[in-house]
Amino acid sequence: MKYQMTEQQKVYAREICGHCGGARCTYCDKLGYVLVAQPSRKCHHCEGDGCIYCGYTGWYDVLWKNDPRFSSCMR
């Protein structure tokens, strides 16, 4: 499922958290997924394994749940 933000014209899609594989860990705010700007790209520092640069999610350009744009993106 893809979500579009009109403010910045970025399109986000759900991607399974690279740390927990969808099992709902703290790095993905217990959702099992993260919203990633499309086209989705694995973190170039860890190649998707999870590191401090991607917040241990394995993805580049993640929209975090505590970001005010997150809820508007989910509409």
C-alpha cells in the first residue's frame, strides 16, 4: 500500500522492518513495518542489516511514527 504526501510530493510505502522481520520490535514502534520513501532503498551503510544510520530498520529515508507527517501520510 502506498501513501502520498502532497507537501513534499514524496510517496511512502510500507516496508517490513529489517531488524525484526515484521515481528514488531521497538525500532519500528511495534508496527512490524516502517514507511519508506519510494523507490525504497536499503541503507547503504549496513545493506539492510540495521545500523545507527537507519535507526536499525535497514531502510533509507524512513518516515518515523513520531514525525507529525506520519499520521497525515496514513490517510
